[in-house]
Amino acid sequence: MVVQHQILKTLRAAPCELTEVMKQHPDDGRTAISRRVSEAFGFYDALGRVQHSSCLQALKTLEAEGALSLPHRSAWSEALCLVCWTNRYLRLLECRHCSRMCAAWSWNW
């Protein structure tokens, strides 16, 4: 397990390994790259989960410094349309009156 604040330091110290991991899957997006890099470098938290969010932040920092180039974000990932935004709060439930599946608002995501 690598401590969270040391992820950037670890990635700066191993530019060749980082580039090799990124070249293995050239069609991956930013999130997939951060997951693969986290797994390759062993960035896990105390519960054994991959620290892809912290790794992505470190990768963005390295990109801002000019050390690497991440793929551009697609238009779909930058904004949600109104239907997608609404549907993330809706879930299908069986109606007590007609026994059909009806959409119901849910604040328990």
C-alpha cells in the first residue's frame, strides 16, 4: 500500500514504467489509464481498493507539468444531458396498484 501523498512522487520517479503501462492500452480513457497505473504500481488503500482517483489527480498534475499526455475528455463525459441527469435519480419499482414497473424518485443512490 502506497500512502496517498506519495503517488505523485512515485510516478515522477518511474517515468519509463509509467509510459510503458500507458502504451499497452492506447485506446483507454483517463479513468481506465488511472486504474491500470494504480494496479501496476500497487496504489491500494487500507481496504485493498485501487486508488484510481488519487492516481488520476497525479496523472493530471504530470500532464500539466508536461511530463506526459493524457487522452482528451470526450464530449459525453464533460456533461450529462437532461435525460441522463434525471434518470440517475429514478429507479423502477413495482407499483402497488397495478403491479407494473413504474419510475419512482429515489434519493438513495
